[in-house]
Amino acid sequence: MPHRVAGRKLSRKPSHRLSMLANLAVAIVRYERVKTTEAKAKEVRGIVDGMIVTAKRGDLAARRALVAQMPHEPLIVDKLMGELADKYADRSSGFTRIVKLGERLGDAAPIVQIELV
């Protein structure tokens, strides 16, 4: 019985899963809404919420933590630290919304739209 094992495997190896979720989190911040499967959306919402909470701190250490988390996306870090930190200044959590859209035609996987509130 696996104890203290958190998160979904999503049928991927750990390195692929982590990079896929990081790329999905960047896409959510960039476009502010993305269509994906329900399992991926439920996994990535914690990552996106954590990025916004870190950006709301607004200090140099928070900026460096975000740059370390996504080193090739300086415009996304600027958007998090500026626009989104101001937008969510009065909100403590719950920055994402998941809306169910139906099932995918090929394999009937549940498709959702995850968006910033």
C-alpha cells in the first residue's frame, strides 16, 4: 500500500509529467484559459495557484523563485508579478476555475476548460 504518495501519474514518467505540467501552467498564465483533460486540470491548478501566491509576495526572492520555476519564460514572470498580482491582491486562494465541457470524441476522456478567475 503506497503511503504519502501524492498526485496523479497521468501515464507518464516523472520527468515527462513534470515538464508537461510546467508547460500547461505557463499556457494557463499566458492565455488565461486552456482546454485539457480533467485529470491534468486538477493536477495543474495547484501549480498555478502556487505561482500566483508566490508572485503576490512581490519581492526579489519571489521573482527569483518564479524564474527558477520557469527559466525560459521571462514575460510570464513579468505578467505574474505585475498584472496578475495586482488583479488577485484581495483574493487569498482559488485563482482557477474548472468548467466541464463534455467528452473527447476519440476516447471519451472528460474535457474541461481551466481558466483564471
